[in-house]
Amino acid sequence: MMFTVTVVALFPAMFLALARAISGPTLFDRVLAVNSFGTFTVLMIAVLGFMTDQTDFIDIALTYAPVSYTHLRAHETSLHL
């Protein structure tokens, strides 16, 4: 029950982060929104792994987290932030 509530709460948060990334007034708002969306994605994968008792999802979430972070930092460097 608790994991279901978490998944239901994460969907609007992911949608709002995506909306902020698209319509952010400044570049910094967009970067923060993309970072938040990546964090929400890692949480969603981990929670779905717990709900379905598949430990592979946890491994995927732990692999996705540093990839998302590195991708964001690479774009910041290319944009000279």
C-alpha cells in the first residue's frame, strides 16, 4: 500500500518537473528541473523494483543515477554554466 501511494505521488512530481524543464524562464531552472526529473526516475525505478520483488530494478536504478548525474554535468560544462 505504501509503495503504491509513493508511485501515485511520484507521477505528478515527475510531470511538474518535466513541465518546469520545458517552460523554465531561465536556463538554471531548466537544469534543476532535469536534475529533479532524473532523481524522480531513479526513485520510480527503485519503488517499482520493491513492489514487484525484482532486485534487478534496484541495480538498474543504482546504475542510472550516476549516468544521469554525469550527463547533466557534461551538459553544464558544454553550456559554460
